[in-house]
Amino acid sequence: MNKTLASSTQAPIALWSPGAPAPAGGLARWTPNVFRDASDARRTFHRSLPGYAVTPLIDLPDLAADLGLTRLVVKDESSRLGLPAFKMLGASWAVYRSLAALCEETPEPTLEALREKVVELGPMTLVTATDGNHGRAVARMATYLGLSSLVLIPSAVSNEAIDLVRSEGADVEVLDLSYDETVAEAARRSEARSDGVRLLVQDTSWPGYETVPTWIVDGYGTLFDEATAQLNGDPALVVVPAGVGSLAHAAVLHCRSHPGWRAVTVEPEVAPCIAASLAAGAAVSTGTGETSMAGLNCGTPSSLAFPDLLSTLDGALWVTDGEAEEASASLAGHGIDAGACGAASLAALRQLCASEGGDRLLSDLTVLLLNTEASR
Ligand SMILES: Cc1ncc(COP(=O)(O)O)c(C=O)c1O
């Protein structure tokens, strides 16, 4: 019960960060590598979750012809592991890895075995901040494991999205703060230990908080693994809706290990922190604003993601709410249920086709749009 998360999930960051000071107690003889490539274990884990199915890859030949593309496909995440967005892939894997580390369980236990083991740690609460989808996924994972969840939500998020998080059994607090401030508040709240162990499960990172976000990004990898198999190994230019850039991080890591793959991001006009950071050559905050693309309404890139985004992305775009709505209607006409965030990928593709240099990027490559959520 007195076991702290710092001893098994956060302290290793100090040991392994380049340039970090040597640990006070010296380096242990045996250092398990919690960051090793666990893609097989990850895929096995995702397959074991209730409702797992490979999400559809949908060909849009008419739209491809209109846009002058060789091939256009949409990876449809509007229904993933029983939720209407891709986020459960990251949240589930990060919670699982964190708890397995806390319980010192190796090799990877089943979800049921972990649920039984985690009882020994005493009362535990998963804590997070969210624009909606991630918090819902964390709350769902807490339920699977018999844990509590505390989800902080900025007041700009719609009541409907807030109610959906509550419907997962989470203790929800709506705060009159921006997304970035809400994340900082969640980090503060996770320090409280009065009601047992609190585990911060945040889908963005900052110096000193990188282990859980690393696993979240790794969890998103399943989406790209599936798409690669569905494309029979053909490379693609992937258009990634981006908030803090963790999903885009998974995309660029995939690009690095899969020759020919390329990636661009799309953000709302009011919160283009990735595009502004690419333009500056360094991570900058842009603030946020009012947008129907709630999941992308983030003001600061994840610190872990940004160096890889800077070295690997081909570029970044922003779109207006009107453009995302138009794209959503267009996808609906093709039988695809896309919310504003997911449809932003098509809106961005239209911008890319019309922009100078964009056509060169598109050339003969298949374009892969990520429909990251269903309409609300
Ligand atoms: C529907 C949807 N699409 C895309 C994203 C962007 O993900 P990231 O914040 O990792 O860039 C989010 C984030 O919450 C989201 O909810």
C-alpha cells in the first residue's frame, strides 16, 4: 500500500534521460528495460480486450479521382474497442504497462490476472485531464481493472462529452481552465495520496513525465500496424489529426521503421501548436480557442513527441471548423461517420492538394486519412 509510483515507473526516467544526473543510490546491477520493443505483447494485449476488432480501411476511389490521387483510403476509428475514438489503444496499454510495472509482473499478465494482483496495492485511482475521448478511455480501463478514476475536463468541452465520461463511472470535475492548465491540475492532483495510490495517465508529456506517455504512443502503434497489413505493405502518406501530437508521434515512429511512409498533421486554426512549432523549429505554445474539433484543441506539443515530429513530419496544416464540417458531410456521403477531428484529415488533404508543393508530396503515394472519432 505504501508503494509509490515514483519507485517503479517514474524514477527510471532520471536514470535513463540523456544528461540526467546519476541516481542518488547508484545504478542497480539489474535494470529492466521497460521501453523495449513490446509490439508483439502490445498486439496480443489489445486483442485480449473486450470488443477488439481490426478497424476498417475504406477505399474512396471517387474522391481519389476528384483529387487526382492514385489511391485514397480512410482508417475508420469511429468504433474502437467499444468506444467512438482511437484513444483506448493508448490509454489501455499505458494503464496495463504501468500497473504491471507497479505489481512487478513479468512477463505480461492477462488483464484478469492483473486485476487480481492490483488489489494488493490497495485503493487506486487513475487520474487524467481530457477533452473527452482520452478520459473516457481511461475511465473504461479503470472499470475493467476494478479501480476508481478521476477525470478533469476544461469547461469548454461540450456537456454531452462530459456526460459520456461520467457514464463510464468516472469521478468528473469540470474546471474553468484551458486544456493545458487542466493537464497541470491533473498532475498536481495525482500527487495526493490520502485516498491510496494515484496514477496519472496523461496522453501528453513534459520533462520528468515521459514513461506513461511513451506507452500511450506505443499503444497507438496498433492502428498503424493494422493499416500496414491492410495496405499489403504498400507505403502511404498519412494525414494525422493532432492535438498534443502523441498520435502523430506514433505515426512518425511508424514512418521511420517503414520505408516510403510519410506523415503530415492537421490542427484547428485556433490551436495550431504543431504547425507553429514546426515553423519556429522549436516547441512553442499557441493557446487554444473555440472549435468543434475539441480533441485537437491543445496549446502545447508533447515534449516527447516534438523532436521526432520536427525531424520526420513532412509538414503541418490547419483547417477551419467550416472546412472540417464540410469534410464530415462529404465522408458521411461515402458512408463514413466522421466527427470534426476525424474529418479534419480530409479537410487538410484538400488544402494539401491546393497548396504549392503539396502536389509533389502526393505524387504516386496512397493517401491514408485517419478518421479518429465518430460524430458526436
Ligand atoms: C478524436 C481525436 N483525434 C485526434 C486527437 C489527437 O491526438 P493527440 O493529442 O495525440 O495529438 C485526439 C486527442 O484527444 C482526439 O480526441
